[in-house]
Amino acid sequence: MANRRVLIITHQFPPAAGGMVQRISGFCKYLQSFGWKPVILTLRDDLYRVCDYSMLEKIKGIEVFKTFSLDVDSLKIFILKRLRGGRDIKSHDPLRWVPRNPLFQRFKLFIERYILIPDPRLGWLPFAVFKGIKIMRDKKIDVILAVYPHPTTLFIGYILHRFFNKPLLLDMHDTWTIYPEWLMGNNGRILNSPVLRIRQRLEEGMLKLLFDSASKIITNTGYMKDMYIRKYPSIPHFKYITINNGYDPDDFAGIVNPPTPPLAMGKEGEISKKGMGEGFKKFTIAFSGRYYRHHHPIYFLKGLKWLIDRHPEIRDKLSVIFVGNFGRDNEYELNRMGLKDVVNIIPYQPYRENLKILSDADALLTTLIPPSDFDGYRIPSKVPEYLYLRKPILAIIPDGELKRLIEDTKAGIVVNPEDTEGIGVAIYDLYKRHKNNSLYIKPDEEVIKGFDYRILSKKMADVLNNSV
């Protein structure tokens, strides 16, 4: 049987860098083995802040159609790249949030909260719809798959669905109307604004329209599915299906346990090839990803400081590596706590280099902010990669899906974010086990295999087959 075609509408796709692209590129690679040919509708390369061109090999042979966008962030990136002669805007670039002006930031936040509804990517919609119509006609698309976390992407899929009467699937990376970011203040509390409450009701109506129109609603976790079912009981429960984020075993070729000759730390957090074969000389905890409102290092740093204050001798024997966008506020807290000599901040690395750093570390870190329903549904995209590496995971997280996963797989230590002493004790326990050559885990291998994108893509193909 000839391959059927699925149009995947996504705001980020290789060479865009970041965790979200791993999910879609993983599906694109393996769906073809199950009778589905992906066709991609996404942004132009020059609208991405950081590009990882090594990812292009992974999606070789995939048809990709790219368009311009008039949204604020894309235009800012477009202009800044022109000023830099086409270079990517690196995560350590001091101009990455130009202009760094409190008045501008407040103005931008006002626009995003009260004007750009349902999200700041609204300027992509006309370009994507126009291109999408041509793709639907020329490529004989069978199913449309729209990828969150931007509602605009879902509406692009909905419009094409209405035009061509093809099944619409929604791949939800987040909960959108349940605790939306624009409804939360800097302290993480819900804002009590009548205008924002009106917006929330409006967007809840938008979501219900989309969910009613979709053939299937794909969630990243079972907890997220349950949240939607409780919030929108009128949506038929059979529409929901859970397909987790995962890992691609091919990405780890040459990266084994114990790790291959490791990378060494250079000056100012840069990676160098010097010292190959020596490994990290200190006990090393590594984190990979981007810190933002719901992923915050402050609780880990407090626990680390608690430990060093009580065991100062460990300062020279312990190293922490953060790979990615750490954030200026977090750097300020790091300096204020006097931990700059213990913590290394490394800018974003190409995906394979990032995996090598994680493989060379002794333990891996993941964090979420303190307990709430909002946090419980999350499993960060890095966690399946952590599981594949079989390194102990220090999970500073609230109750919820991720906690259950770590405990069920026996993959590491879980500590409540507000338990500063508990975090310090957990770090010390990992350090002592490393010192005694007993730092190993025996995870549930069957659970880890379930995150393989070859298995997850078979599940996605079954969803596609049942939609046509």
C-alpha cells in the first residue's frame, strides 16, 4: 500500500534548536516505516533564534515547507540576525532580549496579555494558511496534525481541516487554558484581573471548538489527559490518547555507559577537546535545557548551598553543569549565594554534544517549581534521554506524573522543592556513593523501552490509521 500523507504543522522544526523539535523529528523519522509520509509546514530558518544544523541529517528526505511570520519574536530575531550578518543569536548573546528595557518589557507583556489573542505567534497564521492550502492540494494530504504549544498552530490546522474536510489531530504539549502563562504573575500566582478572566473564558471557548472538531487529542502524559477530561467533561473521552515524549536510540550511537572519552571544561564554561580520556575529575551533576517560569534552579541551588555550608570540604570535589539558557536572574542568584566556582554555565550545544556532556556526568538533574496541580502533569522532554543514559536522576519536583515515573522506574531520587535540607542530603548521598564506586541504578528496563520513538511512532501511526 502506498504511503499516506500527514501534514504536520509545527512552529519549530530542524534546524531549530530545542527539546520540542526532538519529538516531531523522532516521529518523522519512524512514521515512514508504518506507512505514513510526513509533510512539514513550519517557519523559515532565519526566524529561529538558535539553529542546530546537525539535526538536518535526522530529517533527511522529509518534505518541509517554510513560511515567513509577522509575529513580534520572529521579526525581532529576523532583524537581529540581519544586524549580525545572518548569524544565530546565541543563548549567551547579551542582546538576545533587545531592547533590555523595563518599559519595553512591560509594554511587550501588556501586548501579549491583552492584544495578541490567543498567543503572540498570531502573525504566522495568514502565511501558514496560504501555504497550507497549496500543500493540501498538491500533496494529497490524508490527515492534519497540528502541534501545540502555540494555539495559533492549532487554528491553522483547524482552518485547513474546514477547507478540505480532512481529519484533524491535535498534539498537545501543554494545557493552554488551564493555568495559562499570561494569567500568572512573576510570583507564580494567578492574577485577579476581570479583563484576563474574560480572555480566559474566550480561549476556553476556542479550545472547546478545536477539541470538538478534532478526531484525536494527543497528550504528553496521562495526568494531562485527566486534567482535560475534568475541565471539559463534554468532550468524548475516547478522543484522548497519551503519547509521551521519548528518545531516539540512534542519537546515542557512540555514547555508551560507561561513557566514551569525555569532553573537558574550558575557560568560561566553553567545551574543549583537551583532556580527552580524563573524564570529569570531580563528581559532576548535569542539567540540560532552558530555565523559565516552571523550571527553576533556585531550590537546587539552595540545597547545594546548604550542603557546602555544612561540608565545606566538598566544594572542591563537586561540580554542577547547566547546559542551555540559564537566565540572568538565575545567574544573579548563583553569584549571590557564592556558588560561581561550583557551577558551570554552558551555552546551548549541538544536540549530540549535549548528549555527550550528559553521558559524561555522574548524575542528572531535573527540577519543577513547588507543588500545584499545574506542575503535576509535566514530564520535561529531557527526562526520556536521562532514562536512556541510565544515570541517577536527582528530581527536585512536586507530586505528579514525573514523580511517579522516577519512582516506578527506580531511576533516581525525588525530593520536594521546598525541602532545602533534603536536597542537600540527596546531593551528599550521591557524592558519597560516587566516592565509594557504588553510584549506579537498576531501572525498570521495560518502562524505559516504552519511550523509544520507534515504539511511540507505531502508536502515532495507529492513531493516524484510525482517523482516516
